[in-house]
Amino acid sequence: MASADSLTVPEAPALTDVPLPGPATGLPAGPSTGLTPAIRERLAAAARDADVSGEPDRPALALLRESGLLGLALPYEYGGTGADAHGLNSAVAQVAQVNASASIMLFQHYAVSRRILEHGSPALRRRLLPQLARGDWLAASAWSETGAGANKKHLSTVARRTPDGGWVLDGAKSFTTSAGLADIYLVLAQTEEPAPDAAPDTGYGSAGQTFFLVPADAPGLEPDTSLRLTGMRGSATGFVSVRDCHIPDTARLGPIGAAASIIAGVRDSGATLGAVSVGLAEAALDLAHRHAERRGLLAQQAVRHRLVEIAGEVEAARAIVERAGRRTADDPGIATLQSKLVASSAAERVINAVERMLGSAGYVASNEINRYGRDARAVALMGPTNDLCKELVSLPWNS
């Protein structure tokens, strides 16, 4: 469990003092992101159980830790695997094929890990990243809150300086993935009022906001997983409050008031929630093939042709996510946003088409196509939401 003391780091320890993780047990050697069949099967079973119970998928998290996947986003220097954005998207898609809730937890862990790598002080990186790479700690983002909108403006969560140079956080976050499971949270807070000559609107976040890394056991931080979702039911998506939560200045990530610029840079990374949608679309297509084979429907030309059309949608979604991950577009940030829009919409169309193919079989509550549909809808609502993605893509046209 993360400790508040772990963030009090006056200077970086020598790298040799940091125990590095051993080889990943669920992955082949090297930067490959393939899941072993045994872990895939166990992740799938955990997804079915969590969808029924609505409880946080702790078995899936244990499997992510066991597999070594949590270290993919970090370089070898910190005990990670050194995967690029394409590798991260591939891993997320593979996990989403069998357990979409686990893939969202994984995606958030990658996102926070990379932000620490890019913006953390040397001391913070040396202290935190090996633990995130080993999977000892799970990281989560706590950005959203009621009333701030999808673009995270007008935050009510505030951070105030204390006489000893630290900070005290007060506020509440909503729709936080891995609430109650994470060992450390990246909390977005308002630290100062935006100046009249603040930087131009980036469409996401606003001037005067700052990121803080808050350990799960910090006094004043309280998770609440009473929220019951229709989809992603095992993702432990809930509320996180920070009340009179004191943290040292070493827990600050990036300059004071610079959170909006950090957020704006995230989209350039090529890591995309569209990867979750690709995994769900692939799972639905596989389900359709199994159904057609089991029922002897592949002898019908109409069925074969419909499967070809559905496969084309999946292939197109996979291609745009791969393009985002490889960062080969003229504007990688726009490509990342478009990849989420295109892939999430494609996944919903694919799942709807497969559900119609299944006929009455798809109308049975226990059929996995229903979980795929609910999970796919959730991706469109995750930050940046699809509507906000459209705004971020089109915002430069107003300038």
C-alpha cells in the first residue's frame, strides 16, 4: 500500500538502491505484449463474475500484477518493459477482449505512469516508478468531478499552500476508475485563479490547475465504490474525496498551474481509449464466428458476407488505433482523438450487428454480447468523452 512518507523525497536514491522487478510471468521475454492463454482465461472468468456482482474486480487486478503488464509503460531503467504507445494500445486491446474493466484499470495505470515519467522530479521518478513497474502499486487518475463538466473546468477541488511549504487538498472526485483499488491517485486541483492573460484555451482543463500524487493511505483521502454502473462493472469506478488532506510539495507533479498543458500533451502520446473499443469489437466478432459455426450458418452466403462486413469494421478500427500508437500522422494528437471517436463508434456498431445475428440467443441476459454492448457504450463516455473529442479536434478551426 502506498504511504504518504513515500512521497517525501528530498533527493533521489541511487538507482542501485531501487529493487527492480524480475521477468514478467505472464509475458514472453522482451517487449511483447501477448497474454498467456491461462491468464486470458482467468481474466475472462473474473469479468463474468464482476459483471454479475458489480463489485470491484480484485481477481483481475491480481492477474494484471501477476502478468507483468503493469510495467509496460515504463523504460528498463525503472524495471519496466519499455513498450511504446503502439505496444501499450496492443496490450490494452488484448485485455479488453476478455475483460474490459481490467483494460480500463490498465490504461489508467499506464497514463499516470507515463505522466510521472515525463513530468516527475528525478526523486519522484526514482521512488515511484519501480513500484509501478513491478505492479506493487496501481495508479489511477482522479480528475473528474460533479459540476466541472467533461472538459474539467471550474473545479471545486482546491489545493492550498501550508506554512511548511506543503499543500492541503479539499474536494471530491467522481467517476474515478480503480477507486479503492489504487495505491496512488493523480489528483487534479485548482491552486490559483486563472490570470487575465492566461494561456489560450486548450479545451481541456484550465489555467491555475495543478496535479498532485496522493497515496491511498494519505489521511483525508476516502474512496467510495457505492456507485453502480451499467457497464465496466468491475472497474471500481466510484468517488474519491480529499478532505483536509495534507501532502508535501514533493507530491506535486509538474509546475504549479501547469496541469492544462500536461493534459494537452497527453493526446500526443498516441495511447488511446480506442484500444479498449478495438478489443471489445474483436471479442464480439469472435463470438459471432463461434455462433455461426456452432449453428452451421457458415453455409449461408448472407451470413458469410455479413461477417465479412463486420470484420471490415473491426479491421478499420484496429488500423486507426495502430496509426495513433505509431504516431505517424502529421498531427499525432488529432489522430489520437480521432482514433477514440472512430473505434468507439465502430465497436458499438459491430456489437449491435452481432447481437442481431445472434437472434434470440443474444436476448438471454447471460450472453456475453450484452456485457460487450454495455462496456462499449462506457468508452464513449470516458474522458475525453466523444463529444469533447469532437470539440478538441475542431477547436483550432475557431482561431
